[in-house]
Amino acid sequence: DQPRVSLCTGATKDMGKMLGGEEEKDPDAQKKEEERQEALRQQEEERKAKHARMEAEREKVRQQIRDKYGLKKKEEKEAEEKAALEQPCEGSLTRPKKAIPAGCGDEEEEEEESILDTVLKYLPGPLQDMFKK
């Protein structure tokens, strides 16, 4: 006749909470939650600062490479291209399509022939004969 020990004594209290019973109110719950939120905010700020430092270091290395090889940033290239399109040089070989006056595109074949003749001048003799035929 051994006394029976109930294994569920602690579980019944938790079961009542799960089934919608009254929870025991923790007086410090609000304070703990605020501290937890503050800790999360602080961790996020530290993470952002760390990433900003890492990106600054990467940018410094990128700039050294750009300086070494004479490269330009993508933004600088785009800005120069826009400036070049807005203010075309007088002796420029490229021009925006809008700037071509009407009726000027009809002589394309003559231009191509003159370009071909120019190229043929610089070819060796046997190659010139092949292209003239």
C-alpha cells in the first residue's frame, strides 16, 4: 500500500491557462517587454552601424581600384553621357537623331561607296583587286 503520487499536479495549472483560464499576471511583464524591445532596437542599430562601416571600407577599396586603373563610378559615367548628349561638340562624330535635317538620309549609298573606296586605298594590291571585282 504505497501512496500514489500524481504526476500531473503541475500540469493541471498550465492546462487551465491553455484552455482559456485566468493567467497569473506578472507585475513586471510590461517592464520586461519594454526592455526586450529596447534590446532589439539596440541590436538592430549596432547591426546597421556595422554594415555601414563594412560598406565604407569596401567603397574605399573600390575607389583605390578606380584610381589605379583610371575607372569612373557608374553615376559619373551616366552624368558625363547625359552632359555629352545635351551639349554635342561641333566636330562630334555622333549626334542625336533629332538633329538630322529632313532629306539628309537619302544619300546613304554614296557615303558607303566613298567609305569603301577609302578603305580600299589602304589595302594591299592583291586584296584591292579582289574587292574591285
